Amino acid sequence: MTAQHTQETQPKTDVEIAQAHKLEPITEIAARAGVADEALVPYGKYMAKVDVTQVSDSEPGKLVLVTGVSPTPAGEGKSTVLIGLTDALTRLGKKAMVALREPSLGPVMGIKGGAAGGGYSQVVPMENINLHFTGDFHAITSANNTLAAMIDNHIQQGNELRIDPRRVTWQRCLDVNDRALRNVVTGLGGPTSGVPAETGFTITAASEIMAILGLAGDLEDLKRRLAAITIGLDFDGNPVTAGQLHAEGAMAALLKEAINPNLVQTLGGTPAFIHGGPFANIAHGCNTLIATRTALSYADIVLTEAGFGSDLGAEKFFDIKARAGELDVAAAVIVVTIRSIKHNAGVAKDDLKTENLDALRDGIVNLERHVENVRKFGVTPIVALNLFATDTDAERAFIREWADELGVALGEADVWARGGEGAEELAQLLLDNLSEESLAPLYDPADGIENAIETIAREIYRADNVQYSANAKRDLKVLKDNGFDTLPVCISKTQYSFSDDPAQLGAPTGHTLHVRKLIPRTGAGFVVALTGDVMTMPGLPKTPAANTIDIDDDGRITGLF
Amino acid sequence: MTAQHTQETQPKTDVEIAQAHKLEPITEIAARAGVADEALVPYGKYMAKVDVTQVSDSEPGKLVLVTGVSPTPAGEGKSTVLIGLTDALTRLGKKAMVALREPSLGPVMGIKGGAAGGGYSQVVPMENINLHFTGDFHAITSANNTLAAMIDNHIQQGNELRIDPRRVTWQRCLDVNDRALRNVVTGLGGPTSGVPAETGFTITAASEIMAILGLAGDLEDLKRRLAAITIGLDFDGNPVTAGQLHAEGAMAALLKEAINPNLVQTLGGTPAFIHGGPFANIAHGCNTLIATRTALSYADIVLTEAGFGSDLGAEKFFDIKARAGELDVAAAVIVVTIRSIKHNAGVAKDDLKTENLDALRDGIVNLERHVENVRKFGVTPIVALNLFATDTDAERAFIREWADELGVALGEADVWARGGEGAEELAQLLLDNLSEESLAPLYDPADGIENAIETIAREIYRADNVQYSANAKRDLKVLKDNGFDTLPVCISKTQYSFSDDPAQLGAPTGHTLHVRKLIPRTGAGFVVALTGDVMTMPGLPKTPAANTIDIDDDGRITGLF
């Protein structure tokens, strides 16, 4: 997100913009947000955790979800729009707050580009947020790998629970892009060094513990969910839980700080909670429920994001997170870019910057369907057009006319270049469209996992039918045998298409959803339905960002983005 | 260290004692230590980092090293004595400060017993110090594993440096006791998931990056050392460095907070730096040079510890850390227990609590030799007898008489039960014996690694000769070919004997030191000489501490020790 935005007079990188900004002490940000002194736990001068046990009840503010269209591989700038839009609300005198996910360290070392917004719409201190931040991911890594060590140690020390070493599904994790850890054999070197096992590492963001932290209501609920984790099967095929290994207490102790949301600020001085970072494919893909709730207790309006397009992130937000947390949603901002509309019409990457009204006419069906889908949940959609320097007047006019014709609220966001100032009209539009309607989840989990999958496939993906592989059918039996088939479903699907085929752009219909595998995440409280290959451990590119990241003798970081 | 100390009226666990204590805000501890506001970076209310770039130069205080005799497997309470003794100095009106290593999370989850002192001589908040603390170990884990990922990625992406995948010596690390990670095969699953390799994980404390952080003078020196790490050999047998992979900038950026020492407090209200935690076998085994120097800039007297007995920790402190940091040492406190003297006479574990003056007469040779050895470095030894409830008056009298006869300064420490109050006489004795003599390292590294090893073997271990295995001879050639043979040596040897045979207790002579392997740690700046099996990744016991660690709904941790 570092190039080709509207204002290019002084092209600067994100890290340069962030470093040129004078931050306010976090104590001042906290005071402005209404965080009491006894609840504030500082981490340096510009970051803090908020001890949620010290937050008093209050009338919650309005929650706005920021989602997007089916994206290009570069992404459409949802976080950047969210931050700029919240800053615009602050400029309009509203008590607004940001709630976002934490970046993962692995990708920071891999591809250039952070996950803390961009340009003049960032959360800061961005170097810290993008590196270790307050240690939440490390705490999750520790808890995840403590459980893994306890599993292998249990088997090593006599295996009283009769855990089948071939059917342990719990993997270790690290917050690093390291493809060589995807498939490993552990426990080599003879009987004193463990029982050999085929296993693997995921990136920390893909750990079930990340999903658990994201959905836990409080420490007690966290511990209950940790105990409920299924780590694999015993020799009789019965699930074995972390609770049977007495691992939940140690894991919860390791997560005692991680459960509290992290307070930072935007470049516009708006308070921001950045907390939790589950993937939007293998998990539900939004910041923690605790952060959202805490933000709502302080602010009149809170903007939060769901990963990828609305078919993935928003659906999971509505059906998983909002259900778990009894959240209501006053509006959904759907972020779109002109390039993404052309992309959805099949325009090649190199041609996306060229004016192409025909492509807009073809590709707008994608946006149209995201608008329709959001409405199916009883939520009011507001389209935010994230502007780039290459957008032409004719293209912008086309989008406006489309919105007028369909009666869709649409505003432009020029936030990368101008921060909150570039989204004031959009902010006003949002305020004018906040709805009192109640969020309606799409399905009732009690009706069974097949109903849940079929409902989402039909209503959101517009598939004609759902096909289960032989493996998935076997998984289904295990789910039913153990009563896991009434959990909500978390469908893992490509973000590039409404279908499970990334090549089907636009608004495909009549396709078949192929369910390949069903994984019970009994701690997180959902079942993951895999519809394609999911990469849970990325690799580094030929020239990783780590090659150019540096720090000078004064401690100033360069080359981060 | 939770039982059998002198005061047993109210037996409490360490965590209970620590939780019953009312901590002072870290801002007050910092003010008392003389830390300027702009240098203080708070991590919560009771912990902080001190930004060393903001510390002004001042006349350094006196440095006292705390070391010990050849220990029993339970350890003799060096940290506990150090903390109690420093609190005693505070009680005597001295501006004193503690400098200690950070505990490793892996063992905390394994065996019961923390590493932050014990009883009424602890550093607090002990739960935080024993769990994630300020994230230093996690930062080291990240830096270590980022380098590992960059190595494998380089090989994967064409291997321009011609790294021999069979000769990569850089291992991954995790701060967990997980024996199944000792020997692993990575890179399985076909060509998109890396190049298969036999490798392993160490615990984070054994990472060379831990040793580097421990010896770095500042951020610039840290980066220089990171670049100098040898990661393995190329196909021509030449060393490949982290610098050739352009990894030092990213690693240094990941360590930008970890380089600053962590400020906490003792139960007696004395400021304490707890920073770094290298092993005392595979590395030099003491807190960071930066923490020691920073403490010396604030306090009149600083007590710091070296791991295991003086043959291991103190020798390395004098010959490696003090040399690298140009430190002087005003005295060395040798911690001894009556049980350790009996143990060194060969008394069985179950009989150590029984009065046995004959065993004391036999075992005292061990203490005597540690006293002699410390004097060889030009340092004044002061013996601290760490009292236990089972010590008899006759046994204590025997030790006192021994000290009088040999003209050794000796005092008793009753610190587990009584804190600083129990070490006031010892503190006065220490103050009366602070020496102005200059520390004299034992050897000159310029004379070569064989001379260094032979000098230590002869003068400290009292071996008659040194034998090199065929492997070690090959290693020696590589060291000489690459100019690494003039680095100081870090001998990895059992802590239970002056010899390399753990069964030779007391004060053995006439033995042979067997060097099995020589490993260049070109980043840390020393060569590790292995004389036996070194465990760099511990395992969990049958019933790990993690089974009983818990946290209640109010966030209070129980069962930690």
C-alpha cells in the first residue's frame, strides 16, 4: 500500500510517515478514551494494555464492521480506510475508536508491507506494532508449544490416555515464515528423545489458541475453551482434550496478559485497540471479542474489521463472533477500489491502472453481490471507494451512478494521502446511515453442520450444491459421534472468488462447493470446513524483507516497509 | 528451595510469599536507583526497561561476583543469597543493586522451582519474571528462528552462497522443555516445502543469540556480533556467516528492546536488573554486560552471579565477560551449604540432613579449592554459608573453625527465612573485604585456544593433561584455518566435579580433560569446548509443573512453585 495513491507530491514510505509523527503519551490517549488509571498497564510510553477486570460497565456504543469486496492479491486497503474513517469521525467530534487485529511477525519479515494501515492512516508506534508489540503472539506461541510438549511427554512417559501418536492433530507453531517447518518428523534420536512423529508447524496466527483468545469472553471462558481443545484421537478413535492433559491452567497462566487488549493511537490521535490476529480462512479473522466489547464500553462508535471479502470475514463475523459475543452491528462499510472492480472483470494486473469503463460495468457485479449479502444479515451496507491516484473522473462517476441507481450509500475515502481529512464526507454518510435493525445470523447451529454449510453456500456463495469428499464424510461421522456437529461452521475458502475456485471472479452462480475436510476446533467453538488447500505456514520470498530491515545506532528502524 | 530452611513456623511457598508482599511502583524504585524519567520504559506497574542510550556516564560502583562450590543437584541457593545479601547492604545504608539472569520459561513448566531467588529473598513480581517477563527471551527466539528461516530460504531459492545443507550448524530454538524437538527432520513434503535436513531445536537460553546479547556492549556491537555468527559451512568447507545472508539488521531490529536491561525490585526494596540468561555450560552463564555496567553506573555496590561452581561460572565471568567488558571485581562471594560439603564427601542424598562432621572434614576440600581458584584471578574470596534448618551447631562451628584456620573471610546467610535481615553480618564482612586489587584473567587468548584450554585445565580443574578426540582435532584445524583459534574458550563441563567426570567429587587431581568437540561461536566471540554430553534441550518430567500451574478468575496464579 505504499504507492499510487492520490497525493504523490512527497512520496514517503509508511515507516517514514509514522516516524515523522509526534505521538501523544499513551496516558493522554487513555484519558481521552476514558480509561481509568487503575485499568491502564503501560508498555513503554506509547502502548498500554487495558486490564479488563478494571473496566466498569457502561452503555455500549455503536459497532460498525469494515469489510470488503473480493480482493486483488494486493488487498484493497480495508485497515487503511478503517483508520482514516475513524479519524474522520474524531474530526467530526464523535467519540470514536478503532478495533483491529495485530500484525503477524512472520509476514513482516517476508513481504514488504505492514498491517497497521498505511500512509496517513496508520496506527502507531508502527514499528512496535509490527514487531513484538506487547508480546501477545509470543504468549500464544508459548501456550501452543507447551501443550505440544505436554502431549509428547505424556506419550513418552507411558501414555496413560492411550493417545494414538499417528492421530495427534495438535501442531507446534512459530510466528515466522518458514516453509521448512510445514512438514517435519520429530522425536528422532532414540528412546530418551521422544516418540518419532510426523507433524508440522503452523504460523502462530493459525493456532487454535489465537482463535480461542479471539472469542473468549473472559479469563474463565478462556480456560474453559483451552480445556476443550481436541488434540487428537486415542487408539479407540475418541477425541482427547487438553483438559485431560491438565494443560489449561498453565496455558491460561501464560495468556494472562495476552487476554487484555492493547491500546495505541492513530496518526489522527484516535484511541485504537489492536488485539488478536486469527487468520480469516482457518479461523474467524477479526480482532478479539474482548477488544471490541471494551472499545464499545468507552466509545460512542467503534469501527472493527473482518478479513478478506464479506463472503469470508463478514459472514464469520456475523455468524461466529457476533453470535458468541452477542454483538449488534449498526452498519457494514464495504471497501472497494476501482482496480478491484476491474480485476473482478478479469483485467490483467498490469492493466489495472488504465481507465476501463467496460471492465467496471462487468466487474461491478462483485460489489453488488457483497452489498446484497450484507443486507441478508439485516445489516446496512455503506460502500467506501478507496481512492488511488490512477482513478479517473469518469471511473469515479461510474461508481457514483451505480450507487445512485441501486440506492446504495457510497462515499469516497482519500485516506492514504490525507488521513481523516480525506474521509469526512464518508464519515457523515456513515453517521446518517447507522441502523437500529438487529443483526440476524444466517443459520442456527442447532440444525447441524450440513445445514450451516449448505445455507452459507446457497445464500452467500450462490452455489447450487455442496459436495463432501470421502474424507469429509468420515470427518462428519466423527463430528456427529461426538456431538460437535452443532457448532458454527468456519469455512476455509479462497478469498478471490465467491466460489471455491479462485479463477471464478465477479459474481459466479451455479457452482458446487467442495468440502474436503472438517476439523473440529472444540476450543474455539467452531468446525473448520476446508474447501481447498490452506497455507498455514507461509514461506519467505526470494529476497525477503528481512534482508533490508535494519536499525541504526540510535535505534531507528529502516527498511521495514 | 522451598523447604528445610531455618525458619519453619509458617512454611509458605515462594509464590505465596511473593504475592503477600506489597510491591512499590517501579517509578519509585527507579527514582531511588537514580534512573532518569526519560530513561525509564515501564512494562506494567512493577517492571520497566532502562533505555541505556539515556543513561549518563558516572563513576562506576564496586562489582561483587557471587559464585559457588561444586553443587548438589538441588543447587546451593546462589541467587537467594545474592538477593538477601544485597538487601542486607541496603539495610546498612549502602546504595546497592542486584544484577541477575532471567529465568527460562521451559524449566518453569517442567520442574517446580523458579529462578528468581526464594523465600524472603526474591525478586518480584516473581510470576511475571518467571513467565514472559518483558519478552526478551521471545525476542531472542524470534531472531534465532528468523535466521534459521533465512538460511533454509536461501538454500531453497537457489543457494547462491553454496551452503552445504548437511553442514548447517545453526539450529532453531524454543523456550520450552520439549525433548521431541532435539532431533528433527525438516523440509519434508516435496519441493515447495523446503530442502530436507537433519537438525534440531535448542532451548532459547542455549541460543548463540542469548550469548551475544549477554556480551554486547551496545546496539552497534550487537549488530556486529550478529553478522559474525557462523551458521555452517559451504561446499568448500568455508564458514558462512549471518552477515553473508544479510540477516543482522532484521535480527538487531527484533532485539531493539531486548538489549535494554529490565528493572524490578527485591522483597527488600532493592533495585534489581534481571537481564539475559545464557547457560553456564554451552555459554558464559551470567546476566548481560549491559545490565552489569548500567547497574554499576547507578549503584555504589552491585552483586552479580555466575552460574554453577566457580570452576565454570566464575572462570568464564573473569576470562570472558570481564575481559569483554573491561570489568573489575572487588570480591567474589562463594556460596556453600553444609549439605554440599557432605555431598562432596560422597554422602548419599537421603543422608545429607544428618549431622556428619567426618563428611564435612572430607568434603571441605572442595570449598578450599574454590577459594584457591578465585584467588588465582587476583580476586578476594568471601565464603557465604547458606543456612538450612537441618544444619547443626557443631557443623556450623566446624566451618567457622576451618575458615579461621585458613584465614578465609566467612559469614552466615539466613536469607531464605529472614531476607536481608539474615545477612547483615555477612554484608558488613563483605564491605570490610572489598579489594582494590585488579582482576587478572588466567590466559591470553592470543596464545591460542590450546594454551587457553590447557591453562584452565591445569590451574582450575587440576588436570594433568588434555586429550583431544579425533573430531576435536579436525575442529581445531578449522578454527586455525579461519583465525578463530585466538578467541577465548568457553569450556562445557559437568558442574558436579572439577574434572569432566561427574562422579569425581571433592577436589580431584591427576585426571585428564577430554575435549570432544570445538564449536566456534564467532558472534558471541568464544569457542565452546565440549568435554561431555551437553543437554541443550531439556525434557519434561513425568508430572510436569505445567500440570498444576493454574490461574483463578481474578488472575492470581497458583501452583507456580
